[in-house]
Amino acid sequence: MSTKNSKRYLPEGKHVMMGNIAMSEGALAAGLNFFGGYPITPSTEVIEHLAKRLPEIGGSCIQMEDELGSINAVVGASLAGAKAMTATSGPGLSLMVETISMAANLEIPFVLCDVQRVGPGSHGPVTSPHHNDLGLIRFAGHGEFQVIALAPMNCQELFDLTITAFNFAEIYRCPVFIISDAYLGHLHEPIYIPPKEELIRRVINRELPQDYTYKYSYKDEITGKYIIPKPPIVGTDYYPPISLHLPHNNTGFPITNALTFMEMLIEKIKSNIDKISITEEYKLEDADIIIIAYGLPVRASYRAVDLAREKGIKVGVYRLITVWPFPDEKLKRVVKNAKAIIIPELNYTGFIAEQVERVKKLETPIFKIPKVGVFHHPDDILNVIKEVSK
Amino acid sequence: MSGLGPQYPTEKPDHPYVQFSNSGYLFGKYNSLFCAGCGYGIIGHLFTRVFEDEKLDPKLFPLIIGIGCYTQLVTLVHHASQKIFTLHGRSPAIATGMKMANPKLKPIIFTGDGDCLGIGGNHFIHICRRNLDCAMLIFNNSIYGMTGGQGAPTTLYGAKSTTTPYKAFENRSDAIKLALAAGASYIARTTVAHPRTLMKYFKKALNHKGTSVIEVITPCLTYFGSKNLDSLGAENLNIHGSKMDTGGKMIDWIKRNTVRKNQALFMDDAELFNRYIIGEFRYDPEKPEYSEEYAKIQKITNGED
């Protein structure tokens, strides 16, 4: 379980690599010890790469019998103290939701990379992007809980945000998703890998606390803050005598009136939204028209904004890096004075548009630019900007 | 007439193992949540007994429990054991992850017939195929007890349950044959009516390196016994069955319905129909174990360090 092995880190400098592999390397830099997976296009490169890399550093990568098996193996490994993750695509994620829900309720940390693709699954354009799992990720399973979902837009971010994702999983003890897609996963780009020391400094390690008596997450009544202790580890003294699997109070005793437990599960994320929510603003200071985007469409949006600014249209991009939990308060401030909102999304439903609908002023119009299976071209967005600014 | 006949103490002495069970440790007495006549009490006690007698290190033998009536064994199993509750049927997959993350552990898996052969059939086949080091106890009461007596993949031909109200006519699945085909390296079947054999097999499984599958035939009086006659499994004898309404009758039925492996060699399929063959079916300590094989790969790829 050590991070001392030198093979864990790639040498410092520029590397050209595929998105899926950049994500895998980011996971290794974040201290990944266990990967349980099942091949599914377009996420297959992750398991292929980690099957090669993990044994080198004393970790293990196992191809399970199905997605149900792989997510459960990940949960088992996480309980045994390993930093664990899996990668899948839409149909695999559907199979995994049962266990994601259990893990969220048991507060078992893990990271899941969802390389999204078009379609129901059997055949067809499975190597085309489609951000169709956003709703599933948001409510991944039965029961009530909150998840964290991060949306990178290039290979560098796939590397960096994977480290952030592992850190979030360790701190908040909840499932953390990386929202990738078929194009992003297969994109080859140069990335800069920082020196080993820098990476080690960034990572929050899984370790035992000083005090071995097991404590459960709870709300501190005096400060009103949610205290999330370190996750339990099977095979050490730091494991609860009463199991975690039932709704419990802060002493771990099972309770029937589980309101406080549910409150803890949800508010531990929501009350820390300032730390979790990562966003980026691009030429937003004087913008009348605001583009709200995440993932790949951000790249086209930036270009479209540059082109529109040349024509003197005041437009900017508000980029969501953390998509879930949705930053309601932040966004309220941003869209307060907007004349129009444009939302390019790689799906028809508009999962983010639905959320923006909640927080925007009633009279502000929303223009959705849905695309499925193909990129947004900057011109697609530019045309809408021109339309709107007339 | 004092002084004649055996003298019993007025207060029942404590069972020597009561303090080691979870409820005995917390409250000073056994607290079983099972119906009268259930076999899980015996299993819980035997587990605690082996755990204590063998002085197992609870940190090395995590107990992974599936979903079924036996999930309530938590009150009877050894208080020190680290218990992990899993989803329905997924315990072998959780054990795989746990073992690979920390190869020092040897997971003990509690699973049932519906859990292991129904919903978790795939995980069961593949843990056996990998020969991953773990001790797996499958409790077979040929019914879904926890949800109220529905038919299971192991329900005997002609038996009644709430979802087979007339009779069960599906072929029943056989955990032992499945494990043999899938490649587990220690495979045995016994019943709760043979507790010492069960302890012997369990101890052997704990000392074995590889997947150990022990199927334990256990009675469900409330849902199986109350609906079925004890002529089940004795179809060829053409006897008139009577109701199994006490735990003793069910244990008798289990005993009568089991055939030792050596005896079974001389019996034809018609005679073995609807009956359980008990004994050890495979013991292969030489078979390569998954986590050890993986460690070899780690060693090769690690190169100089």
C-alpha cells in the first residue's frame, strides 16, 4: 500500500497520451492500489493500461465477471484500505447503481470514471460521445445521498482532476465520478506531469487515525459542522464493532427514525459545497450573454466566445468543473444580470439546463444547443450567440 | 423423594461459549432472532466455537455476510470477528476485492442458497474459477426464508412454497456440482444434523489455501416444514408422508434424506432423486491460488525493487 515505489509516477515533463490513459495515470499518482473492471467500449483502455501498470507498483488490477462484480470488488478493496476505482460506460453504470447506493450509505470512498457513449448498448455508435448519464449519476441508486461529479475537458484535466476526485473521496467518503466521454477518452493530447514530490504533496493518503476507537460521521450540534472521520479499514483495529450497514446515530447504534442519518449523508456534501464546487469563468466580467457548459462543449464555447468578442458581442463562459453537487448559490450570482443563457450540452434532455432553470430569474431565456453523438462546432454556438444578441 | 435419581442444579449453568457470541458479550446471554426449529442457531454456535477454539485472529478473518435469514447470525457469531454486510448475492465479489487489496486476509463468506445460487450465481462461479483463498459456507434450506417462503433454485422437486403453491417442478441447482465444474479446490457438503463433521470441514477450510465451498443443509421449519410432508426425497419408497411441524422432525427428515458419498456410489439416479449426498467431494491443496499467482506477477513486473 505504499506510494514509495518509483514506478508509480511517470517522469516529470510533457507526455502525449490518450485521455483514458491520462486518467489512469492520474489515478496512479493519486495512490490507486486496486482497480476492478469489466471491458466496455469506450472505457476499455483504462483496464488495459492499469492491468499493465498496477502489478508493477504492487497494486492489483482484476477483470471481474461483470460490472456488478467489479464495483463490489472495488467496495471490498476500499474497505480493506486500498484506494480503489473502476471505469465503465452507460450500460455498465446501470448495473453498478445498486452497489453505488450501498457504498454511499456505508460511506465507503471510491472513484468511478464514466466514459459515456451513445445508445442503449447492444451495437452501434458506441464510440461517439453523449452526456446521457448525468441524471443517473446524480441519483445513482436507491436511497438518498449526494455524489460528487467532476467534468474534465482535456487530457491534462483528466490527469489533474482524477487526483482531486480521489482526494474528495477520501475527505467526504462518498462516490466520486469523473464524467468523461468517448471523444475525450480517446483524445490524444500532450499533458504535463509534475514532479513526484509535487504529486505526493497534492495527495491525501488513506491512513489510520491517531485514536483507534472507531467514530461515525455525525453533525456537531454546537458548531453545526459535519464531522466525517477517516474510513474504516478491515484487518485493523479501526473497524466499527457495530456494522455500518444500517441507518445509525453518531455512536453507531442502529436507529429507526433515520432522519438524522439521511441529513448527515446529504448535508455533509451540501454544507461543504464551497470547497467541492470548482468552477471557471471565462470573459464573464461584462458579459450579457452567458454560456454555461461542462466537459467537451466548453472547448467549443471558448472559441465561440473569442470569435463573438471580435464582433463586439459581450459574451462569456461559466464553466462547471464540479457538476454535482450543483452550485446553486454561485450560479444565482452569475446569472443575476444575464440577458440570455446559452447551454450547449451533449444530450437532448439538458440535465444542466434543468438545474439552471431552477436558479435563474424567470424572465431570462435559456437557449439549449443539444448535440448527440457529434461535437459542438464553435460555429454552432456562434450562430446562436449572434441570434440571441440581435 | 429427595436424594433419588439425578440431581439437576436449579439454575441452568451458562453455556461455555455464550460469552464469546456477540449477544453474550454485550448482554450476557444468547439472543437468537431465529424461529424455533431453525438450524442457524447451530451454525452460529459452531462458528463461534471454531473461531474461539482455533484462536483465529479477527483481523485476518473478516466475516462477509450476504442477505438472508442468516444475516441475523450477527448476534450469535464471535463478538471479535469483523463483520461486513453486503448486498444480496455480492459477497464473493466483495471478498475478491478485499483479498486482492490485502492478501493477508482470508475472508469467511456466509451465503445462502438463494443468495449464492440465485442472484449471486455468477459471482459464485467466478470465485470458484479463480480459486481465490476464502472459506465459503452456503446455507441451504431450499427456500427463501427471509421474504416468507418463496421457491429457491434449490427447492426440491414436488415441494410446495408460496411461489410454487402446487408443486415445484424446476430442476434444482446443485452447489456442489457447480463448484466442482467451476474449479473450487475444497468442496464438501454436510448438514446441521452432523455438527461435528461441519466443524471438521470448517477447520479444514480455514487451513486450506484456495476456495473452500461447504454447503450446509439446514432446516426451515416455518416456511418449508409447515408446507411439506416428510415423504419428500422418498418418492420411490411410496410412503405416506406426515407433516414436519417440529424442529426434531425436520432434523430427522434431513438425516433420512442424506446419503453418504460412499453409499451413493452404489445407488442409481432414481434412488438419489431429491436427496442430498454428503461428504467431501474435492480436496486439492496443490491447485494454484489466485492471490498467490498475482503476487508472482507483481514480483516479475517489479523488476529490481
